[in-house]
Amino acid sequence: MRGFESTPADLRALLPQRISRLGLKLEGSPVERYVQMLYRELERKGLRHFRPPCYLTDEWGCPDGEPIIGIPFYLADPKLARLEQEIDDLEDEREIRMYLRHEAGHAFNHPVLIEQYIEGREIYVGVIGNAEAEALPPVELDLSHLPKGTPRIAGAEVKWQEGTRAYRGSRARVPTDLPAPVVEALQGAAVTAFQTLHLRDYARFDFRITPDGAAYLIEANPNPYLHSTAEFIRAARASGRTYPGTIREIVGLALSRYGLSV
């Protein structure tokens, strides 16, 4: 560590500048490769979907309640790194990777819900009504197009990443090959869950169906999408309803709870 007076002139010129004016970015910086190395390490350990976002800040850290990693800004610029080395100390490769692993541990150590993976089909059952709740025909999200070895689940790439094969190949359909007892069990469980959770007007329940016909309820959605191509609307159409009629029915159910009508 040396004093400011002995710092080379080209580095001293950086001292009066605001950090916000230096145009620093993590992308393309010298430290980015260490972040990518961290992600590859996590993937090798089975944490393929755990990639804590990183950002530049004044010191190493993981903000309380946020699964993200803060990286010292001077590591993103060679001149700033030299300046840090001149006036204090600079992390070497071993220390950078050590800090990243350490903060990744903090980022991972947040409340999470871990669910058992159920091999099988993804089935959705809509419910409409209040006092006389009615279960709609099941709708299946066909995930058979996903690459071999990929879990057949509706992950982020299936739901949101429009340019991916996973998104383009996902199709919702009304299955015709489910045995009647399985359909009855699904619909009965959906109505029971709807009433037990005191849901109102409409909802959707997501199930996994194993190859031997066992049903597992994995999620209750109290306000599923009502877009014209959404799974709930597909189920409503399969029950003989129209799209406008379904929307009016839901609005009517909500109004009736207040003594009003459409």
C-alpha cells in the first residue's frame, strides 16, 4: 500500500471523477469471466438454474433478502484495478473466485420451496362458480418436445422465453386419452381444493399425472390468465362455453357476491 502522492499521474487523474461517469459495465469487463466460471461451477454441482445476477458496487456483498452478488467496481476496469493496487490492495484470481463462491452461498441461503419432481404429464383443471363450483374439462400442457433428459416441467423457458424451442413447441390441448376415473379424481380434487382454500369465482389447479394414473396437486392459481388462448379458456370452450360468455359469467359471479348483476 502506497500514498496518493506516489500514484502514477494517469491513475491520479481518475481520483476526482464520479464513478457514475466512468461508464463501467460488468459485461465485457475483466471480471465477467470469473462470473461465468462461477456459473459453470454451480452447474457442475447440479445447480443448473441457479445463476445469481451480479452487479458492480463499492464492495463484495449480497444484500439482505436479495439473491444477488455485488462486485467491487474497480475490478471492471484495468486502470481502476491498477489504482486500487497502488493505494490499497487488489484481489488476485484466487481471491476473486473465493469471494464469488462465498457470496453465492449467501445468495443461495434464502427461503426456497423444494418440491419433489413428479415424472408424468402436466394437467390443468379450471373451476368456475362459488356456491355451486364446477370443474371444467382437464387441459394438458404438452411438453413432449423438450430435449431428451430435460425434466418435463413448465419452466421459465417454456413460459416466457419466446425465441426458444421450448416455448415454441409447448402446446395446450384437451386430452382425450385420460381414463374416466382419472378425470373424475382430478375434477373432484380441484373442486375440493377450491372450496377448502375459500377461492372465489374462478381458479385453476395444476396437477402432475404419473404413468400409472396417480394425481399430484402441485399448485393452486387463484387468478389464472383469461387470455383467449389461455388454458382456462380452452377448458371453458371444451365445456361448451364461449370466450365472451365465460368472461361475463366470471364477472357475474363476482358481482353477485355484492348483490349486483351484470
